[in-house]
Amino acid sequence: MKWVETQEPVGDLARLGKRHIINFWQAHRSLTDKTRYDYWLALCVLWKLMGKPGKPPRPFSKTPIATNTENPL
């Protein structure tokens, strides 16, 4: 994630955490709900590959994202 490296370098991808994701969402509020959702799905894949528990923080949205109890992957 190039954006994270320019804002707060983590050095190692395994150190990427929820705070980084939340900061990313705050900085990208101007993206459409669809685009933020697509980014979130990609982050879910990355989160899973890194072996992190649960899911990454969801994007901020004016329109609530439908909650899917199944894995979106």
C-alpha cells in the first residue's frame, strides 16, 4: 500500500494494522461508496493473507454497507 508508506511507513507488511486502515479511510472520504467497498474487499484478501484475525475496519460511508455474514472471498 503505497499510501501507507508515504504517511506512516510500516516497513514490513505484517505490521499493517487497523489504525493504518482507518487513517486510509479518513483520507479517502471523497471516494464513492462503491470504490470504498471494492477497496475494502481487496483489504479483506490482504488481511487474510497476512493471517490477521477478523476483518479490516470497514470504510466510512454515508450509505451503510450491507452486512454479509459470509466471507466475501
